Amino acid sequence: MKKNIPLKTNRFRTAIILISICILSVPARAGGQFRAESPNAVIDQSGRRIVVDKPYNRIISLYGAHTENLFSLGLDKEIIGVTRHESYPARALTKPVFSYHDDPEKFLAARPDLVVVRPMIDRGYPQFVTRLENSGIAVVSLQPATVREMYTYWKILGILTGRRTQASDMISHFQNISLYLEALTSSKAVKKRVYFESVHSKLKTFSPDSMAIFALETAGGINVAGDATPVRKTNIAAYGKERILSRAAQIDVYLAQSGTMNRTTVSMIKNEPGFNAIKAVDDNQIYIIDEQIVSRPTLRLLEGIYEIGRILYPDVFDSYRVKLLREQAVFK
């Protein structure tokens, strides 16, 4: 089987030369309930044990992040179905569309050998999942919440598809580039203090170990809501207006994700009662960032770090060297 990760080898080597200060590697750790049990067996988030006798090669993905990562592993031909909400990469838009709301017979007719889902599908549609499994289709449920879990998740996808080397390359690539981006602001004596909004309607932020906060802190930002409490062990954390306003004078930048989870705008944040007391609001330092590059467990989290870095420290992140790395597709 041809091994082909869509990170161009020559570009990757160029990037490694440019980021030689970052050759250290952060060890990946298994997280949550899922893990790679052995070189050919995995445990998914619902506790299923899947033994991989041969790589799965007819795959339906029912989550955009799964789709993105499968393409990053070079599995264009093996992906035979995706969700209707796909947006990246562009090739995903050419694939047949499937949904867990569909009649299972539609899946059976496509003859997949693997359907990759999220835990919410597993929990919410057990009859659908059971029908697939009873028909001999492997169902794997995964959704990492932290960067360490993301590494394990990538490793599992590599085992399932016979792309272990490519998955290992993805992990090393992400670690090296994120370390490089983190080092860019290491000499900053004063760093920007940021409130990062996840859901405006309920005034929620992100849990301290979420991927979004990893992106913020790697870009050199200080999370003013580091004491936030995760909601039901998710990457979303309760905070509330009273606690936000108690830190009003400390917030240099107000950052909010935008997407299906949060339809906020700069105007909504500005006009929120009481928010005129927030330093960032008064200084017009309100920024919106796409949730797909800060809340999804994909290589594009590097793009999220870069974009947050440009907001906080444009003098550093708009430098020629960083722009060159981005133009070489190193962040994607």
C-alpha cells in the first residue's frame, strides 16, 4: 500500500530546517477512555475493542474532524462517504453524503467496512449503530477533548487504516510546529491577557485543558478564565457574567469562536449589558475566530494558533519567517 501523507516531503524538510530550535518532542499520552491497545487493536470511546486484521478501506465518516484527519492520512480513495456539513478539505465535497438520520439500508448499499462516529451518535442512535454492527460493519466512536487525546486519536486512525507511519508523522509535525510557534513569544516580557468565549448566549468559556486554550496559550496568550469549571467533562466551561466582569480590567483581548456552536458577532459582544466595563471592549480589542481551527482535533489547530498569534502579537506572527512557513502549507 502506498504511503502518502499530504504534507509535501520537500516542504516538510524545509520547515524542519527553519524550526530547528524546536526538534524536541512532547510525548503523546493516551487520554479519556480510548486507547491504542496494541499495534493492531484499539479501544474506542464507547469501550469497543476493535482488532484490525487488515486495514479498513471503505470508510464512511460521520464527523467533519474524522473526515479531515482521514484525508490528512492520505485516504482519499478509501473515504466513500461523509456528512452533509463538510467544508474542508475541498475534496470532501465530492464524496457521497450520509447521515445517522438515514435509513441504515443506505449505508449497507454502499458496502462500507468502517463507519467512524462521535459518542453523541453512539449514545443517541443505538438502534442505528447496532444495525450496522449486526451487518458486519465496524463502528468506531471517537472525539478527543484535549491535545494529548488528539495524539492518541490520530494514532488510532492510523491503526484502523494501516497508516501508522503517516499518523506518527502528523503527531511529530504538530508537536514541532506548535513548539516553534510557542517559542516566538517566549521573550515577551508582558503578555496579553485574554478571555476566550465559547458560547455567548450562556457566557461560557473553554475548559483549561481544551484544544482552544492550548491554541491560545501556545500563541502566547494568558487565559484569564483559568479557574473555569468544565461542563459535564467537555471542553466547554461555565463562567458567567459576574466572573467575567470581576476580571474586566484584566482582559486585554476578548476572543470568541464563531461557528455552529456560537453564532456571535463583535456587535453582540459590544452590546452585551455591562460589557462596556471590560478593558478589551472599551479598547475595541474584540476578535472572532473560526471554531473549526480552534475546537477541532485536526492539523488545522496549527492555523488556529497562528491566527490567534496574529491577533495578539502581529509584530511577531506577521514576520517573513512565519509567513513563509504558512505559505509552504506547513500549518495545514
